[in-house]
Amino acid sequence: MPETRRRDTQKREQPVKTAEIPQEPQEEIIEPRISAILIGYNQAAALRRAIAALEASTDRERLEILVIDCGSHDESPQLDTEFEKITLLRLPMHLGATKAMNIGVRTAKAEILFFLSPKVEVAPGTVPQLAAKLEEEGETVAVCPLLVDPAGRIVSKDHDISAAIAGKDEGSAVDASAESVEMAYPGLDALMIRKSFLKGMNYFDERFGNSWADADLAMQIRRAQRKIRLFPAIRATYYDEPDPAASDPLYAADRALGAAAFVGKYRGFVSGLLFRAAAIFRALGRFDLKQTGALISGQKLDGTQAM
């Protein structure tokens, strides 16, 4: 009897097997290789065109599309209902392109950033081709495509920073027959750059409001003995459309203040002060009292931030 009782106890102590519930396969998360950053203000139609072109890009699943809306009053803040795969950040007002770009850089998930104007329409291969060039070029920290207008005429120009700040630069022509062209100051209409470089320079200098942060970036790249290269075989279409922000009375003052900040940063405080004083006297000469007041007080495009 004791032996039989022991066997019964052992049977009761054996673990009960439960039916295994089949696990659903988890969807693989694909990290973006490139983050495209578009800054827009009342440019819904242009943004639709630019985003639609990015959506058609080769290797779209590795591309993150970030749109920063600067307080638009048109349909721009609702574009994420039309393009469900984009990330749309809505700013309460136009804080200037520099701050908007920094918000985009800090939000971006990828190590490669592609700054794109709403005025630019990429081809399906533009983005991955530029990324491949950037990854294979060791000393090159930024790359850009050749911009052409809808008729195929070359729009891209290389600029002289000092002449541009002085308002005397028309840009030099780009050799479209070359394999690549080293650029001094191509602007940010379509520029791909390593995120690590922007982090290394502590992001864009927010002393610049809506203008000249691109010139500062070009200067920082030059000082770091790195290069910007344009690849003529990689192209994108540029539409020469007016900047809606230019109608703001503070736009011209913001641009002049940004130029003064650039001069002060690279040529000394006194030079920057003299540059700003000259802008004030020019505004006074035109009897533009609103711009004169903005230049004296240092108001940026949003009307609240002092330089």
C-alpha cells in the first residue's frame, strides 16, 4: 500500500502540459538611412509636389520624410492626412528657418540628412544616389545634385560668401560635364550632409533668424577642411517660385540682421556693428520706419527675438 500511494503522488506532481499558442511573426522595424527635412511656410502646393517626388524615391522604406510647418495659414498643416507616411511638425509661428532646421535635425532618426526646399522636385534615384556618393567620399561632408529648371536649363550656381553678404554675388556657373564639382557655398535648396558634422558644430547657430545659416554652414565646413561636392549626373528640378515669407515686413530686416551676425562672427564685433549701422541708415534713407525700428531693436522674422 505505501508503495502504491507513493506512485500516485508522483503522478499528481508531474507538470501539466498546456497547449502552445502560436506567436504571430513580428514586423521587422526598418531604420531610416536618410532623413529628408523640408521647411515650409504657406507653400502647400509646392510641398505636395516635393513630398510626392520623395514618396516615389527608390528605397523609399529607408527614407524618413520630415516636414516642419512654420505656422502656415494654408493647407500645409494638414498634409500628413494626404501623405500618411510623413512626419509633420507644426510650429505655432514662423520662428525662422534656422530654428526650424535645428528642430528637424534633432527629430531626424537617420545619420544622413537631406535638406530640401519645397521648390525642388527630386527624381526617383536622386536621394539614394546622393547618399551613396556621400558614404564613399571620405573628406566630403556634404553633397548636392545639379539643379535644373523645368526646361532643363542649369540653375545651380556656386556663390562667394563675402560677396553674397554684401549683396554683390550673382554666383558662378557649374561645369555640368565634370564628374563632380567642389562647391564653396551652394545653399540649402538640396543639400545632403552627415548629421555628425552638424552635431559637432553644435547645430545651426540660432543667432541667424531666417537667413544666412547656410553661409555659416559653408564656412564651418571650410574651416574644418572638409568639402561640399556637387554631382552633375544626379539631378533635381528647381521651380523658381516666390518665398511667401518675403511679404512679411520683418523679412528684409531679418536678412540684414543675419548678415550683420555673420560679419560679427567671422570679422569681429565691431565689423558686425558697423554692418548693422549701415543697414539702419539705408532703411532710414528709404523712410522705411518699420524696418528701421526692427533693425535697431534686433527683431527677427517672428518679431519677438532680439539678436
